[in-house]
Amino acid sequence: MITIIAATNRSNSNTLKVAKYYQNQLKIKGVEAGLFSLEHLPADVLNTDMYGKRSEAFQKIQDLITATDKFVFIMPEYNGSYPGVLKVLIDASNFPDSFYDKKAALVGLSSGKYGNIRGVDHFTGVCHYIHLNILPLRLHIPNIKTELDAEGNLIKEDTLKFISEQVEKLIRF
């Protein structure tokens, strides 16, 4: 099972729009994928689900993570890295079995010109520590506001080409 993680808790985010595009591209290629937006993490996750505790609300998320074989992490740039809420998800999940020897594709996006290259690199280090195997083709989508049309669809030909390539490689990964 593939799960796409929209790695921000900001509502109506460009991250979620890109995550939905990935979900649609996988569906076109005959692969069903779930989508989980971090805006749906329990509001009190820091108090209820860290350090071995488990709430009923987070248990549903944990079950999703446990059932997932492959992830796609869509990460916006927050202060030169990935969002802290993504680290909270990783830290609240059971260790090591949540991610150990599973696979993931990484996608960074930003409003600036580097497409969250540093955040993807930072998150790659975390992934290596938890033994989450990373697809070598990591994407960086800069200037995200120019990449999307009014309906939230990705429109730039080179970005679409690289996403298609990454999706194909993820399916075979």
C-alpha cells in the first residue's frame, strides 16, 4: 500500500494540492494510494501520543502507517527545512517498526527558488536513521505558486515530466 503524506498542518495548502496530483497520477497508472494530510493529526498529539503513549485518535494514524509499504512525503519549506509537524508524526509513530525497511519518495516544494532542497536533505537524514529506504530521484519544486493553475493543477512541462518519472520509479521501487 502507498500512502502520500501532505507534510504540513496548514489548511488548503499547496502541499495538499501537489499530494492530490500524485494520488491522481498513481491512479492513472493503476495504483491506488491513500492520502494523509498532517492537518488531520490530533490537536493534542504532543501531549497524548509521544513517548510510548497512544490515543485512540492517533491509533488510526498508526494503523495506516503500519499498513503502508511505500510513502510519498510532500514537504513544503519551513524556515529552511521541513515542517516540525512532520517530525512530530515520525516521533509519535512506533519505533522502529513504523518505517523500518519500508520505502519512500521525497518531494520538496517552496515559494522560493530552491524547492526545499535543504529540508529534503534534512529529512533524508531522519529517514536513514529510521531505516526508511529513499528513492534516489528526489524532486524539488521551486516557486510553487507559478507551478499551479487557478484550479490547483500542476502546469509546467518539466515538473510534470519529472513527477511522472518519479511515480514510475516509485511503483517499481
